Amino acid sequence: MENFPVRRLPRAGSTNDELRAAALAEPESWPHGSALMADHQFAGKGRAGRVWETPAGVALTVSILLRPAVPVADWTWLPLLTGLAVQRALVPFVPGVELAVKWPNDLLAVDVAEEIDGFGGDRKLGGILVEGLLPDQAAIVGVGLNLGQRSSELPVPSATSLAILGAADPDREVILEAVRSELLAVTARWEAAGGAAALREEISAVCRTLGMRVRLERPAGDDVVGTASRLDETGRLVIDSGGTEVVIDAGDVRHLRRW
């Protein structure tokens, strides 16, 4: 595989923010596929402005720069495409454990623990945050994965790590290259197909949310409950709620149960 540059920082608030600043200052130093990794991220970014921290040395916190040769309008698929790539990259490290994507940007280990509200027996292994980088027509793909944490080091009961799932001494450098290799391969196939919904079937096959009874939680309290039926042509989630289709492009979706 081509030797893509990786910059490693001992500490960073947000790897997405660090990569954005570096790529805007020196765009020629940050080609498609280059990455910035932090040993300790203390102000990681999630959706809706959430901030989180991981213990030093036990998680993979990395941002990868992509310059996809597809229309920017199709970049709405990038969080799910990244989820597909990460799922494929990690399967060899935890044989016998089913990994899946939770819409829109989480990676789950399926049925690995006792049931809890909103997750059932699934546990969150990592998350994804994709942000645009203008004017360079690039995307910053942030990936955070729990690798070596013990149960006592995890922030919430709904989380897990590769170590807990049985991976022996997961190596961040090895896993980074596995994730990046799969992400670039998925992106290349997406580009070859012309973007749009070219990989929708593959994504749907690993999307745990589809077929699940879900609740979309809204700030105003007008939650939507129904069955997640499909992804539309832009990657939005379609919920069948009492015979009415509700299409959502963002929000907190809680898994209730499968029919």
C-alpha cells in the first residue's frame, strides 16, 4: 500500500481540529489518506457539540483527510461509509464477535453483554465524526475506538473495548493502518461507482439500526417511535411510524428492540 503520512501528537484537544489547522496552513503536506493521531485526546468532538476524553494510550483517536473525487452533495454518505470501513477493518481482531454500524456514526459489538436501555445487549466500540474542510474540497474523518480499556476505564455502561471483546494487546498503529486501508479501499470503490448511493446495499447489510424498533429523540420532546426501515438515497434514515414514513438526517436514535 502507498505510504501515506501520519503525524503523531502526544496530546491533542481534538484531532479533527488539529488536522484542520494543519491542512489549511500547509495543504500540500496533507494529501488524500494522510492522518493525524493523538496518544491522548482530552477534548474529542462528537455530534451536537459533545466533548469527550479518553485515558492516555488505550484508545485510537485519529483523523484522516479524504479528498473524494465525487460530488460534494454525496458526502452525506461519508459517516456510514467510514462505519462500513471500520467494521471491516476490526472484524479480524475479534473473531466470533459480530460488529455492526449504528446509524449514523457509531460502531457496535452485537449482543455481547446484558441488556441495558437504548442498547439492548449491544455495546459501543467507537464513534465517527466527519467534518468538511473548505475551500480545499476535503473531508476530515475523525475516528475514536476503544482498544485497551478495562471495564472500569470506560466512560459509560454502554461502551466496550477490543480488549474486553477478546483482542490480545490491541496495537494502535496496526489498527490505524487496517482502518485507513479499508477506508481508502471503500472510498476508491465509491469514487469508481460515481458516488451517490453506490454502496448502500453493503452499508445496509451491516447497519444494526435497520429493522430495529427505534426512538428518535428530539429536543422539543416530540419523539418519533417506529421501525427503521431503510436508508434513502442520501443516507438518511427512514422510520416507519404508524404507517407514516419519517425521514431524518440527524438526531439521537435509541434502539428499542427488533421485531
